Amino acid sequence: MPTRKAYPLSIVLILTLTLLNFAGCGQKGSSKQLTLAVNSGVEGDALKQAARDYEAQTGVHINIAEFPYANLFEKELVDLNARTGAYDLVMLDDPWFPRFATSEFLSDLKPFYEKRGQSGPDDDFVANSLALGHHPYQTGALYALPYVGNSQLFFYRKDVFQKHNLKEPATWDEVLAAAKLFNEQDAQSAPGGGKMYGYVMRAAQGNAAVADFMPIFWAFGAEMFDPQGKPTVNSAEGINALRFMLELGKYSPPGYASFNADEVSAHLLQGTAAMSINWPAWISSFSDPAKSKVIGQMGFTVMPGAKNPGRAEIGNWLIAIPRDARNADAAFDFLVWATSREQMKASALRGNPPTRKSIFNDPEMVAKFPAYPQQLRSLENSRPRPRTPMWNEIENAFGIFLSKANSGELSAEDAMNQANAEIAKILERGK
Amino acid sequence: MTINFFRHERALPYLLLAPTVAVLLALSIYPLIYSIRVSFQTGAHAGWSPGNFSRLFADRFFLAALGHTLVYAVCALTFEFLLGLSLALLLNEALRGRNIFRALLLAPMMLPPVVVGVVWRLMLNPNFGAINGTLKGAGLDTTALTWTASPRLALASVICVDIWQWTPFMFLVLLAGLQAIPQEPYEAALIDGSSRWQTFRHITLPLLKPAILIALLLRTMDLLRVFDQVFILTEGGPGFATETISLYIYRTAFRFFDFGYAAAMSFVLLVLTNIISLLYIRLLQRQEAR
């Protein structure tokens, strides 16, 4: 009878399933083992390589859990919330940090420093970078060390500016005037005779639009919140800043309301746009003949100003130790090692901007990375995104309305009023 | 002895079912009940609260996403059905090269939606994309055709991609339905001198109805929860123009970390899908009862 035969079969099946289940949770941490959650990208690659070197030097075994940018946030949030102790070290993009810190997911680093007889990190770190790892911002306890020191730079075509006898742009008005001039006079001057646009920006909803807007918003004297924490994006300054962005958009390639980093960089690399805000990670591709049609022609400088001096948005990668880490002491040893001067130089040579002044000022490094002086200036003047655990949601809502204004769906005034109302609702919920 | 054997025989089905039931309970029923609990929690408050559900109706993003989902589902379903039916009727005839056409038509459906999203995103790129390139080559002015970047064209573009990918599914199910129809009614109709339209209207369509309803049911359920292609193509943009409910739920849960509200929205989607599915199934049963 077939039913008789099914007995042993089903028992085997059940046993297999149960065993598989247990196999998943069987690993217990030993003192010689660390697990790292890293971003799959140039930042995470550098830390991965460092981990391999550390393994070879110390014999500590390091497991790497690598995730794409968006998944990394989800993974870390879910695992740290469930207090699984799955990771001994986590890489965090700095806008995520307030969420992790207010939820008390991270270890205060002070006791670890005290065990070593130190009061805290050395003063070679750029102050703006180190401030990101404190909760509350700048003044509170230290929960994370900065590993990659990105801040926005202004990219512009040196050769085109020279051709028109223009100096490197110092104000947004100069940027707009130049964009207009190039759009009119350099209609066919892209490599291969195509059209060169005066400016190119990212205005896809979410992070992209907000990141490309913030330097203009701040330069025009606008603020996201007043001192009481109420949203003020629809102030006169805020609306003017958005109007200016739309004006600049007229000299941007069509469809820029859905552009992300890839499209912007493609336009710059192909020589079909003359100016943009961009991140240092793209600098090296401009001297790569396989990608760039504008080798040696791209200039990098600090943000232009308007009413206020120009300030870039900071975007650093931090490393922190979860509160439930299994091997917190060993994790701290690795953290200090990986952010030491020597190791950060190795990371910088792998393409990541450092967070230590001595490396930015190292003549050997400046010879390799000629934009380092501008990068340090930009970083030291940079501003963080508002430090609130609700930032992801606020940035999403703000970005939707910025994108709507740029795609022509809403006027600047309507977009800012509606954004302000949504942000107020989000803050209300977060209370 | 006999009684023992009898008991054994009665217990056996339950024993055999037990693993399945246990797995179902653990993997599907328990999470479902848990998510009901979660949907009644707001913020840090641990008690029961209807806050997430009342928030739904004041949330312009949710209502807009619901609207987009419905427009998306209705438009895509209509075109996929009409195109799928025409293709099935065409390729049911004895055409030359019929098998090659049939195989080729199924290709889009075989591709993972993520791949389809990436390919179309490249093709629809207003500056470097193949579509505008071709149109420009034909002498058309393409400056206004920014496809996924234009608030007016974005939703239509995304729907077109869905139609491209899923019409083959309609075609496949309907073709199978057509092939299952016996020849006799057609022969009888031929003898009675019925026109082609009359044959289609009174023989093909009624006999094809079960296949049509099943195809529509499966596609509707898929369309209401559409996620992957839209996520890759536009991520809901520009602005909010192509945000569907699934995207908004994902964002709320994994970006904003608000699982309660995400669970509440998921339930609305679940109820909506169930109501529509029940309507189809009711129609199907009535058809079979005849």
C-alpha cells in the first residue's frame, strides 16, 4: 500500500526540515570571530580588503555580510531591532544614524576608549565628520567613527569657462548666467557635435532631488526647521530657492526630473553638460579614457554661494558597534585599527575620501588626488542633513514635491506649501 | 485487532496532513494574525488603536497610490486581454510558421520583471534611449517625449511595459482554452450557414469563457500588487506619478520603519483583491452551473 510507504518518507522529511532549521541558528560567537555588515560598493570594498589584512595580521576571523545600499539599511534596521546580535560592526550612511541612535541600537564608544586609557578619538579627524557620530549631533555621546569623508563638490568644465573668459563660479547667479550663455552659444559643442547643456541636475524624487537642492536652499538663506523644530521650507527664501532651481532646470537636459546619479554623470562624462553638483566618488572616472570624453577638462570646486556662503551637503559613511554585538571588544579593536591614519590612507588609495585632515594634506596623496584641497575645504564647510530619526520619511516627501515642481506639475509656491504641510504631519506622528 | 486497524486507518490521513498543516500554521496563518495585531499598533504605543486605518483616509499619498494602482490595473488588463485574445484567435488558425510565432510571443513573459524594467528603462531614456533615437531617426521632434520623466507620460509608459510583458500570458491561457473547444459545434454552425462573427459570438466566446475568467483573475491579482517593473523603471516618480500601493507599502515598512501603517495598507489591498477575485469566481461558477 502506498500509504504505508509514506510513513518513513514523511518522517525523513520532517527530520530534514527540523535539522535545516537548527543548522541556521547553530553558530555561536567565539572571541576570535567578527561579523561586519558592509555596503556593496567602493566604500564597502575598502573595508572588506582592510578586514582581510586584519585577519592576516591578527588571526581574528572576519565574516562579511555585503548588501546593496538600499538593502543594507533594511537589514541592519531589522536585525538590530530584533536584537539578534548578528553583527559586530555595521556601516551606516550618516543620514541613517539618528534613527539608529535614537532607537538605542548602538554602543557608546566612551567605555571602550576608557579601557584603553584614552578619552576619545584623536583630533586628526575632520570635526564635521566626527560630529556625525555623536548623538545628539556634535554634543552628545559618541556612537560611531567616520570612515569615508564624502561631501558634495561643484563640477564644471574648465575649458568651456576659459573659452568664454569666465572665472570659476563663486555664486549661483554666476552659475545661472554661465548655464544660459553655454546653452545659447555652445549648442553644438559636445564631443561629436551634439548639444551641450549648461547645467545638469538630479531631480528624481527622494534623495536625489533633495541632495541637489539643499546647497541652493541653504545658500538662499532658507532653513528646513525653525529653532522650535517647526518646518519652514515654504519660507520666502525657500520658495525663491526652488524658483531658482526651476530656472536652472531650463538649461538642464530634458527629463532631468527623473535623473539620478547615473544619468547626471553620463552627461558630464559624455561632455553633453557643463556643470553640476556631484560627489567625489565620480572624480576618478573623468580621467578614465574608457568612460570619459572630457579628460583633463573637468574642474572641481566648493559650492557656490548666494545670500549665504555656499555649503555642501555632507555624506559620510560611519562605522558603529551594535549594542547587542557578540564581540564588542574585538569589534572596537578593529574599528580603531580600520580608522587609524595608516589604514585610512590605504582606504583612500582604494578610492574613498578620508575623514582625516593629515591624509587630505599629505603631499603624496594630493599628487594622486588633485581635488583633495577642495574636498577638504568643502568637507570643513559642509552641513549635515537635519538630524532627525524621521529623516527618511521627510526626505521622501520633500523629494516628491521637488520632483513635481521640476517636472512642471506644481508651481514652486504650491510645491513648497504642500511639502511643508506633509513634513509637519510626519513630525507630528514622530512625537 | 480489527478495531485497532480501523482506528489506525482513520488516524492516517490526519497524520499525513499534520506536517502540511503545521507548516501552514507556522508560515502563513501565524504571520497573518501577527500582522493584524501589528496593524492596530501606532508608533510606540503598545495598546490597540485604530489610528493606522483612520490615517489611511487622510493620507493623500495613499489615496493617490490607490488611484494609480486601479488605473494601472484597468488599463493594463483591458489591453492585455484584447491583444491576447486577438493573438490567440490569429495563431489558432493554420498559419504558416505558427509555431515560431507562438514561441517568440512567449519570450517577454519568460524574462524576470526586473530585467524587463532595466531594459525598458534604457530604451525609454529620453537622451540615449533606443525609442527616442528611432523616432529622431524618422524625423520626429522628441524633445517633449521624456517618457518616464514626464508626469503625463510616466504612468502610460509603465503600463505599456506591463502590456508588453504580460500580453503573452493572456495569449497562452486563451490559446489553450481555444484548443480545448471541440470541433463539432463549429461544424454544425457551418452547416447552418452562420457568419464568422455569429460563430465567434455564439460559439467561441461562450465556450472560451472559463479560460477568459481564469486569465483575468490571475492577471488582476498580479496587477493589483505590481511592484518590480515600476520600482526599477521609475521608483514611483516623477514626483509621485507612478507610485503604486505595493511601492508605498514597501517604502513605509522598510524606509520609514512604520510596520503598523504598512500592515494596515496591506490589509486594504488584501481585502480589495479578495473582493475582486470573489466576483470573478462567482461568475465562473455561474458559468459552470449552466
